[in-house]
Amino acid sequence: MRVLILGAGGVGGYIGARLAKYTDAEVSFIARGEHLSAIKSNGLKIIEDESQWLVNPTVVTDNPADLGLFDIIFVTVKATSLQDTLLSISNNVSEKTVIIPLLNGVNHDLTIKELYPNADVMNGCIYIISNIIKAGVIRKRGKIFKLCWGREDFDSNRYADIVALFEKAFERAEASKDIRLKQWKKFLFISPMAILTSKYGISMDRVYEKHFEELKESMREIVKLANALGVGLSDEDIKIQLKQASKVVPNAKTSMQLDIQKGVKPEIEALVGYVVKEADKNGINLSLYRGNYDILFQMID
């Protein structure tokens, strides 16, 4: 089975490395700059809490145009570069290609379907704390890992080969018809955390300790929007996510916080702007999100 990792960063690099290490899949990576050069020269090194290991991808390049068609494409780039990145894989997609987006946000499947209406587009989300610590090296922190993918009409028999492949590669991989709800449950955590870690310049554990009420109220606004859009989030989901927040790895930062600190364009639209704009469309007042949306843009001006 041919697998393309479209973005070999903390998420894509880790899942691609697992596939390369534990399965017979032919895994190709799309990377850039020094990270690309380091992987070509030395392989991709993964550091986990209790181990470290190295994989040598079948192919690593910054241009997939000549790589042919793929059975599975994981889209793991930043939402800010999604449109341009998707244009680069026009030679790699057929009606049989399963495309799984693992980006921050809840509506990226629609963007993919606009460009590739005949492809087999799924929804997906992933729970992981992982990032590039230097070119060619990815560090995954803590025990958190779960890959969720699927769509409302998912048929496990049709995708049995992919399900089996993921079971070999990952300790926790779940194909589901309820993937939209699962995406929103993750969004319920990552969107408020991205806002507050960035706004206050502190780690996730410190947000929980010092800004608990604002975190909780932000989650309430997410539930309010989700319910208006027909997604069944509840107060119980808030309790679950707050409990998860109480157990995050100490000193862990969100990707949006790191991007702002590095001067890289952050995923404000995918993580915050989407909420504000959908609320406006549906006549919902989300005053906390609206205020923090404005604050974040002032921070990057």
C-alpha cells in the first residue's frame, strides 16, 4: 500500500514513521528546507519518553508531482498552507485515493472535496503532543495518542485493509461513523487552549491553574455553536475536557502559541475565526470568542 505524508512535521512525521517502522507500506514524506535535507541525509529520528528510533522513508521530497498515485494521503500541514499544498498533489490523487486530513479545525474536508470531488475524502483528528525539535528530529511527549478517522457512511468492510494497516502501526486507531462529533470533542479542547496559551504566553497546565474560569467559559461557547450546527456536544463533554486539561504534560505549549512566538503565521482562522464567523452566520453571540479573536490579531500585527 502506498502512503503519502503531506507534511512531515510533528504529527505527519510521527505517524509516517510509525507506518514505515511497523508495516510494509511504501511511505513517502513531503518535507521542506533543513528538515528535508536532514531526513534525506540521516533519516527521521523519533524521540519518545522512554525510547528513540530512526526510520529511512521510501521517498522524502518537497515535490510530489512525479511520485504517482497513492492509496492513502495524510494531510498534516498547517491550515494556513492547506490550499496551496493541496494543489501540489493533483498528480497523486485518483477516485480510489483515501485522503485523511489531520489538521487543527473541523471543516477541512470541505476544502479538499472542492479540489478533489472524486477522491475518497474522509474526516480525521488526532490526539498527540509532538513537534520538530530540530531538523530531522521529532519529539513526542507523554502517552497521549489516538488517531480517529472516517465519515458518516463509513463501511469497515470496504476499508478493512486500511483498518488492518493502522492497527499494526498505531496503538490506538479508530475508524468511526461519528467522526464529526469526535472532531468537535477535540476542538472543544484545542481551540480554547490555543487561544489562552497564546493570549497569556503560558503553557497548557498553567492555563488550567490560572485561567480555569475563562477556559471553561470558552468551552461553553464552543458547545453553544456546536449545538446550533447540529453537533451533540454537552456539558458532560466540557467536564471530560477540563479533566484532560488537568492532566496535560507540564510546560507543553500549543502549536498556535509556538507559531506566534516564532513569528510564523498562526492558525487563527481555523481555530478561532471559524467559530466567530459561524456564530455570526447563525446569529449566536459568543462575546468571549469575539474579544479573544480581536486580541490575537492585535498580537500578530
